[in-house]
Amino acid sequence: MIVTSMRPLRFIGDSLDVLRELPEEVKDEVGFALERVQRGKMPENAKPLKGIAPGVLEIVSDFRGDTFRAVYTVRFPKTVYVLHVFQKKSKRGIATPKHERAREKAPCASGGARKTEEDLG
């Protein structure tokens, strides 16, 4: 049996609380995708988030006509940070300012990462 090490997840701000409130099917899909990220794999439903920074990606889950997203970063070698989880409100264009929201939370991950990386390493 091959054991793959998993990077821990850290949720920034209210991202875990928001994730817990999503429909079960969405939680399952996002959770499975995040587990793949923890194992160093790229989920099929993830894509780079343009305009923020390298290593920031989003998981997209469509459910019953609604779109849900989880923004995360893999910029730090020992931890995966979930920056933002939300339901996309706009049916057209980028009405939800996800870039601004993730950019606001990224410094929290960076500051927390320094301590976490030192503690783990």
C-alpha cells in the first residue's frame, strides 16, 4: 500500500463556516477536490484564478442551477489555505468581486503561513 502525505488545510476567516452551510452535494464535491489538493493533485473542477497571484486557484461546483466556489492557495509548501468560499450570485459576467475578496484574505494566509511553516518545519 502506498501512503501519500497530506498537507493540512487551514481555513481563513469565515470560509469553513460558509462551506458548512452549503448543500451536501456541494460540500462533498468541494471536500473531495480539497482532499486531492492536500495530496498534491489538481482537481478536475479547479482552475487558476487570474489576476490575483500565482498559486491561487478556485474550485467550481455547479448544483441545481447555482454555482459555488472555493478559492485556495498552494503557495506554501506545507499547508493548503482556503481563502474564500461563496455562492456566485451573478448569472453573467463577474458581478461578484471574488478577486478583491481573495486578495483581502491572502495577507491573512501569508501571515499565518509564516508561523505555521515554522511550527511544522
